[in-house]
Amino acid sequence: MTAGPRIAIDAMGGDIGPAVIVAGVVAARRKDPALLFHLYGDEALINPELARHQAVAGAVTVHHTTEAITASEKPSQAIRRARGTSMGMAINAVKDDHADAALSAGNTGALMAIAKLALRTMPGIDRPALAALLPSLGDKDLVMLDLGANTECDAQNLVQFAVMGAAYARTVLDIDSPRVKLLNIGTEELKGTDELKEAAAMLREATYLPMRFDGFTEGDQLSRGEVDVVVTDGFSGNIALKTAEGTARFVTDLLRRAFTSSLRSKAGFALSKPALHMLKVHLDPNNHNGAVFLGLNGLVVKSHGSATPKGVANAIKVAASMVRNDITRKIATDLDEFRAHTFAEDAAAAAAAITAGSDPA
């Protein structure tokens, strides 16, 4: 069998640690036997978990370290001691071409800082963005970015996010020409900040890219299935994501309370159980686990800290899919085309201005 993607994993990240990570690795390889893994962390905690799953013994290499980034650690502190930590070692494995992608369920800010310093941003990208899949009423999930990596963004950042998000949707969702919208306070062209309006103007002109820019969308329309990629700054995106997750928990808790309030309600629950199971599956964050840092010279995936083995396996699946579909190359190709068109337009505008200035009339 041909060796598949090599995934470097911070085994010490997350709320529970190696037990869930190893179980997720086992679940992922059961579905994709070509995968190979490098686990970084304390051997005393990892090896006993691996001993329970002999089926993956030949596919996993453990790299020992007792140093780990804590959940409360500031990015600046994490950077200073990154090299010897499980998170830093996993990212450096990608940098040194010992792995094709890195995955961690640890501190998001530290992960972003370490990854950006080690891998650097791609040519044409000013800032990397955090992208993830969100459930919708459409046939497929939707991609949303940025979800917290950049609290403030200018128009150029938003355009770059759109290019990266569209490439991600083509890779993970298998959509040839994703529908892209900017998150705004209204759908009218006159609404929103100057940065949003400028980004929209640039995206409307980029008809040569493999995406369809459809203007603005509002927060209450995200789950309607009418968009494939939603682009926003990290501040708004993180709030939107946390609000959506909180609303999902509110709905499920409300239903649970309603169905246990009386004997009649319990009977109704029995009749509604298949539909409620479908709702639970659709809203379960483990089924959408695996946020991605786009725009780096290497692939880094962020798992929920509270992810179950199923969630970890899904994050691994996302990482493997990006490796196999060479998403970094796709982003680079689209960015090169965008820059080429922008340069040509700027040159034409400059030439026209020179010509107009030399016109005797």
C-alpha cells in the first residue's frame, strides 16, 4: 500500500490529552489505512494508550517530550519555549518536511503564533486566517473565515481570505465554483464599513477566479444554505461562531427539557427520536471538527479542545484531505492570478493617467 499523508500531532493538547488523541488516531486510520502519524508528547502517557490498539502500531511514531503548552499560556510565552514542546515539535515536523500537516487541540493563540513564526505566510498573504466548516440547511456545510486569528482586517486581507476560503471549499466540499459572501450588517451595497465596501468592489471584478462573489450576507442567513464561503474579520467571525454554537446547545437543551417535562412529552420524545437524532448529528461540533490555518507555508489544523475521538478523527480527515488535494498550491495559483490581474489593471490605470496628463486638451 502506498503511504498516505503524514500527520504530526500534538498529543498533549486538548482537555483530556493522549487518551482521546490516540483513540482519534485509531478511528481515523480505521477509515483511512494509508495514514501515518507522528505523535509528540510524554511517552509514559502515550505508549500505554497505544498498547491498547495494536492495529496502529506500525503506523505511529512517538517522539518524547514532557514539555507542553498550557491552555492559559500567552502566545508570547509559548513562542519563547516552543521548540521543546509537543506543539512546537509537531509544527516543526511540517517545517522540516518530516510531516505533511500538523494537528493540535491545544491553545489556539499559541498554536497560531508558533505556526506563523515557524512556517511563515505564503507569498501574497499578509495574514493567515482560521477557517472551519459550519452546518447549514444546504446539501453541504459552509466554510467561514476568519474565526479569530485577526481581530482587525483591511480590504486586502478580506480579499485574500476569500481566495483562501474558496480554495478550501473546492478542496474539502468538492465545489468547483464556491459562492462567496462577505458578512455584513445588511445585504445592501451601501451598508457596512469602508473596508467591506472596498473588498466587495475588488471581488466583483475578480470574475476570473474559480469562485462566485454574491455580495453581502447577514448573521441570520449563515445557516440557510445559500452560501458556500462566508468571509469576515476574526473579531466578528469568532463572535458569530460562538453564538452559533451557543444557540445549538440552547436548542438541544430546550428540547431535552421539554421532552422530559411530563409523561405525554416523554411519549412524544419516543415518537420523535429519529428526527431528534438527526438534529443531534447535524449540530454535533465533533462532526465539523477541524479548523484550518490558511495562508501558511505548511498545513496546520486546530481541533476543539473538548473533541471526542470521533472529533479528532474528523480533524485528521480534514488534514489528510488538504494534503491530498494540495490546497497550498491551489491557494498560491489563485493568488498569483489575482496579483497578475491587479498589477495589469494598476499598470493600465497609470498609463491612462500619464496619457491624460500629456493631452494638450
